[in-house]
Amino acid sequence: MTGAQPIAAPDLAIEIRGLQKTYYSGFFRRPSRGLESLDLEVPKGEIFGFIGPNGAGKTTTIKCLVGLQYPTAGHAFLLGQPIGSPEARRPLGFLPERPYFYQHLTAREFLDFYGQLFDIPAALRRQRTDALLARVDLERVADKPLHTYSKGMLQRAGVAQALINDPQLIILDEPMSGLDPLGRMLIRDLMLEEGRRGRTVFFSSHVLSDVQSICHRVGLIAGGRLRAIGSIDELLSEQVQHVDCTVRVPPQVPLLGEAVTSRGDERIVRLPPEQLDDLLVQVRQAGGQVVQVIPNRKTLEDLLLSELGRNDPTTPPGVSP
């Protein structure tokens, strides 16, 4: 980082100002930007989702924040402390995208080991370990070695490890990776619970439905640049984009809209919401039946695809190490 260190804002859990990361590759050390002057603020107590395509800069940002990489330029603070300092790491809980586990340890030993790294007293370590194993539903296998665990079980153990020091700020890189639907629900509930306790949760994910359901705000990064940021309501229009209508009418009856699928006399048609009344009139006149009407609104996936479609093709993509 370059220049004089600015003063951090006291009400922010994460503050990023002009953060850049340049990678150099090959014999000629060709530069490639992983982050392009990133500015981002996350207030204390917020659940913040960080989304974007592969290579967008999500993991690069997180690694810079937790001190696993050094930014080329810019400044960043965690809970008012400059990144890389012991004061910034002490109240931090972190799960990397590809965590490493000591496979010979049991989950109980694994959590106890990380508790010792934080100098947590033995009695409190046991108390927190038991509570966290229950929260991630690993009590029954707590004394089995980690090499016997499935990918999803290891992921839940990793999330528990990120909470062993009762952190004020929790940074999770792809916490839903490898989880089945029940595991995803468990981790979603855990993040919401931490948010209710006043903790700040910052996580990246490709599971956009989870991001949409639990986050206060979302940031979209692509090509190393922040493309959009705001609450779900601010980013996604509540306006209905189109309507999927399932009807039963004879195959020869023409209908408004775009045919999605048909089977016998049952058809699904997609049309703008303003044409729905006219379609219902057509169905009634043909003596048919309306089975289902589903209004479709804009989703985070729609936002992601539309923002990627606006990217300048001359902009070099973000690079993940």
C-alpha cells in the first residue's frame, strides 16, 4: 500500500479505498490487474454478499483483507484497524475458499487447536467447541477424524472454526461450497443468527438465491471493478418482468405469448404482464382452463448477466491466483 495512512471511519466493519492488485506472469512479467481501484464500505452489523463470475476479483479482495496477499495500491481497514495488523486479525473469523484441514484430527480437536491459537482458556474452548459442533450439526461425528468426513461436513467444520473466537467480523469465501440443501439452510440460519447478534458477515457466493434471501446489501464485482452495490430492493426491480401461464386448450387454438413447452392440450406460454388479460380472454373463448399463473421478477442472476453484458470488451478480466 502506498501513501500516508488515512483515518478509518469508526462505524464501518470493512472500509476499502482505491484497492488495487496487479499480478505479474511469464518470463517478461506481464502485468494483469486483479483489482481496479476498488472502493467499498460495509457498516458494522450488516450481512453483505459479494458476488461475481469466476475470476472477477472476489477471492483476491478477501485475501487482501485478511492479509494473505498484499495489495499493490490503496488502503483498507477492518473494524477501524489497517489490514495486516494483529489488531485487525484478532476480532476476525475467516473461512477461505479452499480451506486446509489436518485430516488426522477429530472435529473436536480441530476446533480446540484453533481456539488455542487465539489463547482462549481451556474451559471456554470446550464450551465454545461443544456449542459450535451443535450449531453445525456435527455432534454425532465430533470424535471421528476429519479424513472420514464428506466435503459438506468438512465445510461445516470450517465454518465452525471461523466462529471459535466469537469474532466481531466474519469473512467467508464460498461458505456454501459442497453443501447439500440442508447444509445450506443450516449455514444460512447461522449467518442470520450472527447478524442478529450484531456481528458483521461478509461472504462471497455463487449461490445467488442464498445471497438474495439473507443479505442486507450486495456488491457485484466483475473484471476487478465494482459494478453495482445496494440493497436487494435497490438492485432488483419489484416490477414483474414476464408471466408464465399454464393453460389447457386444444392444440389448434392460437395463443398470445411465447410457447415455452406443450404436452397434449396443456401449454405453458410466456408473455409480458400487460398481455395477461388478453390471454385469459383467449382461453375462456376457446373453452379452456387456466392452470397456473407465475409472475417472474428480476433476480440477482438477471442482474449479474446484465452487468456482464455491459462490460467493455477491451477491459482485461480479473485474475484469480
